[in-house]
Amino acid sequence: MKRLAILISGRGSNMEVILEAKLPARVVAVISNEAGAKGLAIARAHGVPTTVIDHRGFATRSEFDAALAREIDRHRPDLVVLAGFMRVLTAECVNRYAGRMMNIHPSLLPLFGGLHTHRRALEAGVKVHGATVHFVTPDLDHGPIIIQAAVPVLPGDTEGALAERVLAQEHRIYPQAIRWFCEGRLALTAEGTVRLREPPPTGGALLSPALDM
Ligand code: GAR
């Protein structure tokens, strides 16, 4: 059984699906930088120990990251899972977990890194949007991509409707990526590329709008 540490800042819906996915893994810690994160109560209800490390209590980013790393390491995780963790980590912290830290981002990277991805996708007029799970590298929102899910952007979509459609796919791809890792099928190579053994067959193309002939 692999040991997972999950880092959150808020709602914790990705954390919740990971907790309920029956993975060959044990979630040994949930750590939040926000005391008010709703996900903390969900973690506790699943019997997972939680810790809050409020970034506001630290003078610098590196001091916060050092405290965070100490707390993570105390639980000896095989994989650190960023699930809506809304803090940029220093290169030193990220490098410490090279090949064993994953993130989920609500866009088809490398498009729309950063915040307000759904609003920006609507503004850009893209017809296909989605979510990405990637290994974390010091390059914010640009680590090696493990899996992506695409959804259509529909006429009349609001930011909320699009966010909901993407989130439903996040909940499918994040447990899948973690499962591959826990099964020993997924790794980050020394060259910085993603290696997945026995990948499932890929489906056909997604077109949006669809062809009418
Ligand atoms: C998710 O949509 C996740 O992709 C996003 O925050 C949300 C957290 O929701 N993460 C980022 O934007 C990271 N750059 P959740 O707390 O319900 O999982």
C-alpha cells in the first residue's frame, strides 16, 4: 500500500473522490494552508489525520515551505497529491518531491495556467476545455502531463456551468493517475518525461461542435 499525503486549500472535492476511490493506497495525512478549508471536515470524517499550516504565520515563502515539508515528511508519503492547493511552492520544496508530487489543474495545459481558467477559456472562445493531471516541477502549472480530459464548451455556457463540467472529469482523471502511480505503472523519468506502462487504448477524436455529416 502506497502512502499518500494530500494538500488542500478549500472545498476538497478532489480529495474526497481520492479518499473514496478504493485505491491501493492509504491517505496518511491531509494538510491545509487554510484553517477554514471545508475539505478538512471531510478528511476527518474519513478518519484521516489533518494539519493546518497557515502560510500567513510565516515571514517568507521558504519558511512556510520548510514547515510544510517537515509536516509532509513526518508522514513518510510515497506520493504528495496537490488537490486544490492554492499556494505556489518554491523550487527547493518542489525538487524535494521530484517524481512523487502531482497536481490537478482545471485547464488543458499548457493553456490557461494560473487562476480563473474557466473565465479565460470562455473569453478566448475555445470550443474544447478541460483538466490536466501533471507531475509538479518548479515551472508553475507546466510539469510533465500524465492525463488530460477534454470537455466541450457549449453555447451559452457560464463560468459556473463550465467549471462543473470540468470538475466532473477532474474526479475521473485524478484517481486514475494516482492509481497508475500506486500500481507502479507510472513514473517520471530522469529525462523529465512521463512513462506509463500498459496504457489503456485511446478513444477517437473529440470534436466540438460535432460534425453533422
Ligand atoms: C479544482 O478545480 C482544481 O483543479 C483547482 O482547484 C479546484 C479545487 O477544488 N486547482 C487549481 O486551480 C490549482 N492551480 P476541490 O477543492 O473541490 O478539489
